[in-house]
Amino acid sequence: MTDQSFDLIVIGGGPGGYVAAIRAAQLGKNVAVVEREHLGGICLNWGCIPTKALLRSAEVGHLIQRAAEFGFKVDGVTPDLDAIVKRSRKVAKQLNQGVGHLLKKHKVTVFDGHGKLAGKGKVAVSKDGKDVASLQSTNILLATGARARTLPNLQPDGEFIWTYKDALVPNTMPKKLLVVGSGAIGIEFASFFITLGADVTVVEVLDRVLPVEDAEISGMAEKAFKKHGMTIHTSTTVETLSKTKAGVDAVLKDAKGKTSTVSVDRVILAVGITANTENLGLEGTGVKLDRGHVVTDKWGATGEKGVYAIGDLTAPPWLAHKAMHEGVACVEKMFGFAGAHALDPAMIPGCTYCTPQIASVGLTEEKAKQAGHKVKVGRFPFIGNGKAIALGEPEGMIKTVFDEKTGELLGAHMIGAEVTELIQGYAVAKTLETTEQELMQTVFPHPTLSEMMHESVLDAYGRTLHF
């Protein structure tokens, strides 16, 4: 059994963990990563990356369905689900191997096994029930991520009732699909399967889909999803799921207490996540939990000296890019890097890769008002943009929210083609504390979708030029 000492031990090789390890190695530190399953974690292997590969296939399929609009005659095209899934898994495998290469390049030692705290400054690594290493460090970073949440009356079985992991490698193409939960994960899968021809029903317990988004954007999204053929039930709960010979019967209850039954081939559960805190050796330490997630300060420090935590294991938002930046900030502070800068959650953009795409950063209009801001709001529709019309994507909107007194950009919210790429412009602007005047003076290239970002700013101040 290996017995080694390191400057930093990272438990978990997902996006937060491996990035933190690389940054620590760049600072000249001797680093170990303990990973029990896949380097790259859920995001790379069973989340962000493979879902985007699936959605790219759906996007191609959607364009093929619209081929006549672009001057092409296409006959007899049908989706090959097996081939689509194989491509997705190939993409994930390629990137998984890439993470291994990056860690090797930075001379990070990787231990294959389950890591847990084993006393002050100690980590025990086991594999298949056997102890394989005893590691020591004054700095231990927990980055074990999270898994799909389940509810007592909604339990996945891997065959008829799927988690997101099951939905990534479907054993059949469902004719009728029920998606429970309308957050990013649920809506992305709903968008994928409806494009491939499934009859999709989405159930959301709150009063609107994509409930973390700006209410106006959420409303536009629901209209677009319904236009594509989705059936959406908001303010509705799934009371029971009963398996039948043909699939699953779901009993739904609306806000008025009225129940109805929906019969489907498959169900996807997308009702949130549960942090992987089990068997980490947290018992008897100063590490505290809040609703199942590890409590930290802004630098990732827990209540136990020398133990840190980042990513989905900690507070929301639960996003891969948040975990990466947290990891960098944590190790830079840990090792005294002069440029260390704590992550501000208000600067973290969020993206949903459905059709149409959704993206946002900062405060919604409602939250800005609740925070005491008197706001100016700008809007610009895709129909007013030449590039959007040329692309055949005239549906969508860009919305900006400013503080009326200071001109501070409080938030930006988008729906439409490629907005997941556009949002970073506003993220940079917020990070640089840009005002409306600086955004107005910025030159945006023509013809591009990004021009709508400029026009939305202008509209907030009554100066829009092209609508």
C-alpha cells in the first residue's frame, strides 16, 4: 500500500477537482488527485459534454426538417438513435482521455479509488473494498460533486424510469415521454427527444418552466416549446409512477388538486441533485452541511482547518464553470498567490442548450427590483436583426437590466439561436463593471447576432436604432 505526502490532495477528478489540481501544479506544488470512476467527472462523462453532443445531433436533425426553407430537397431522413448515442459517448471518451493527459502533463499523481478523510491531514484510498493508499497533506480539497436527486414516490429503475444518466444511453426511442422537472437538464432532454420525434410532456412543480430564469424569458420559452409540440404542466406534481406492461402510468395533480393520468413509454426524472457527501469521513470533523451540501466561505474553506470544498458539493449555482473557477480561487488563496480573487456568484452565466437556447447572467428584472434598484430595461427582438433573419432564426429576444441611477449592468437575459455563445459578452462587461455608456460606445461587428446586445442596451435608454 502506497504511503505518500503531498502539498495538496484533491478528492474528485471532475471539472472543479482536476482544474484545481492543475492550477496548484502550475504554482509549483506536488499534487494528488483521487478519482473513483471517471476523470472529468459527471460533467464530462455523463453531463455537460455528452448532452451537448446529443443536442448537436438534434440540431442537425431540426435543420434537416427545415431543409426546404434553405433551398434543399431532402427525402427519407430518419434519426439513428444508436449512432447518435455512439457519437456522444465517443466525444465523452475523447475528452476523458484528454483530462488524463493534462494531469500527466502537469505531473499530478492520480490515484484510482475512493478517497475519504482518515484523520487530520490524512486521506485513505480504497478500491473494491481494499486499501490501496494512505496519503498525507496539510491541504485537502473535496470535489466529489453530486448525483441525480430522487424522491420517495419517484424512484428510477434504469429501464422505464430514467435518471439523466439513463437518458444519455437510452435503450429505446420512446414514442411518449414524460419529463419531470423543467430546469436545464429536464428541458434539454425534452428538446432532444421531441426533435427526434417523441411526444413529450413536461411537468414542473413551480408556476413556470425554467424557474431560475427571468420571468419574461421563461414565458417566451414556454410558448416556443409548446409551438414545437411539447405538452407542459406547470404548478403540477407527479403523485405516483406505476409501471405497466407498456410503460408507465403517471398520476398528476394540479394546483387545484385535480388529478389526471398520463400514460408514457418512458419517464426522465430531472428533479435536482444530491451532493456526494457519503463515506467521505466527515463525521467528527468541523465540516458542516446545509441541506446536504458542504458549507464553505468564499474561498472554499470549511469548518475543518486544512479541508476545503468546491463545486456541486457546495452551494449553488451547480455549474461546471462555477466549480472550475472556485477550484482556481481556492488553491490560489491556499498557496498565497497574490492575484487570488474570490468568485462572485452574480458573475456566473447560466446556459440551457434547448431549442431555442436560453442564457443569462446577473439579476433578473424582478430580483433587481427586490434588491432595491430602480431599473431601466432594454429589449431587442431577433426579428430586427439581419443575421438572425439570414440564419432563418427570427424568434428570440435579448433583454438587459440596468440600474437607473448608476448605469450599472445588473443582468442580461437571452432566448434564441446561439445565445449560449453571446452571453459571455455581458459576463465580461459585468466583470469589468461596465456601464451603459461604455456598452453604447462599444463597436459591434455587422452583420452579427451580437449587434442585438448593443441594440438592447440602446433600447433601455430610448435610443434603439433598428426596431
